[in-house]
Amino acid sequence: MKPTANALLLAFLLYTGTASAQQAQKCCGTSNSTFLLGNTSYAPHTQSLYLPSDLVGEQSGNITHLYFRYGTTGEDLGNTLDSLMIRMGQTTQTTFANGTTFYTGLDTVLMDASYDIPVGTTGDWFVIPLQEAFPYNANQTLILDIWFTGSATTNFGTYGGTNTGRKIYALDLVSTTGSGSSTTWQDLGFDVQGSVGIGDMASAPLHIRPLPGNDQVMITWPTQGGSATHLDLWDVDGRCVRTETIGNRSTDHILDLTSLGSGTYVVRLRFSDGSQLAQRFVRL
């Protein structure tokens, strides 16, 4: 029996390389807080510390994506943040100076006039792709600084655990000190790999990155001659097990894996100009 064209495509893809990333995360708290990506009355500026001992799966490399967990408030609305700026840095220190002093000299990894966080489900992770990759040293404390000027859903909450001197907040960017009275220090996930941020992905192929929890993957792709229209998922036997429509002008898509068994799969992305991109991944 002659193999089908789809089977031949699959056989070829199984021998090609695949994108990979190490997952690092601090998880999993059950305390909801709006003092990170929602509240504007008290905490539009936050700075959090993540020590190597706080994280699982950490290794040195480039951080390209950040992940947070939907809390119990505002998750059904999502959020739009005005003038979102995320900065990162590292230090050999393990605390804020005097307990409340902001670290300075940080690198800007994202600056967006209007950033949308989609509607989600309590406890699930959502992703924020960075425009610039951050070179991470797994032996040092990671500093995460978030600032925004407006929030459409001011009660938008994210999950975390007890804040034991790991997070401070303020109403502005110019204050040298902040308050540590927020009781919640948010859960965090991030990809560490040897590539770059989304600002440098124009010549990159299709990328597949597992989201924390291993039940979803984030698929990203460069700008093509046409817009992405459909995503096809093939199993190891060459069967198309799922087809999903891609939003207009989108360059990323989250694929839910909860209904899939373990094994090797191939993602094929179809574009309006007839071009395609394909990549494999393994569902553990």
C-alpha cells in the first residue's frame, strides 16, 4: 500500500528538529490578589523577587515568555492594561534593601501602549510574550518589575502564595521605596531557552512551547506573506485529530492538550497565501 501524502509529510517531520524550552516556575498558591495586573488605586507598580530556591526547573538561559495564573476575580472578563511596562534584572541579594527599597537599573523587556489579557479560568496559566529576551542566571535572584497606567478590570486577580518580603508596590515609578503590606506574592512561570524574544522572531520557524502544567502548548510563528487561517493537528499514524481556526492577524495560538493521549504529534499551520509551517512535539 502506498503511504498517503499526509503520512509522508508526517514521516519527514518526525526526523526534523523541534523547538524546546526549559520550564521554570514558582507554584502553586491559592491566594487571590489584584496587586499585580489589576489594581490601579494602590499597586500599578510592583516589584517581586524570585530566588533560585523559590523556583523549580530553573536553568541559565534567555527568558522569552512569562506566565501567571488566573485568580478568582476578573478572570471571566480578562483585562486590558494601558502603557504596560515590564522590566527585569538580577542581583546576588535575597531581599529588598531596608525591606522596601526598589531595585533600579533594570532591563525593559516589554513596553506596550495597550496589552490584552484574555478571558480565562481560575487556576490556569496565561502567557505574556516578551519583546526582548532577558539573559537569566539561575544562580541569582530574579527581579520582576511591572508598571501600568490604566486597567480595564481593576479587580483582575492572579494566584500566589504568602508574601514573605518578596513583593513591594507603589502608586508611581518615581518612588524609591514601596509598601510590603500585600499579603500575596504571585506564582510565576517562565521559559528559559537559547532563542530570542518575539521582537526578533521574523525569520524564526514555527515554535511550540509547553505552558506550565503540561496541558497546553503555546504556538508562535513569524509574519508570513499571508495571515494564518487554520491549525491542523496530526497524530503519529498520520490522522488529523483536530482542526482549529486562527484569529485574524494572530501570530500565536494556545492549543489545549487535555483530551489528547501521550505520544508524538505534528502541528501544521496553514496561511491565506497557501504557505504552511509545521513542527512536531511530544505529549508526555
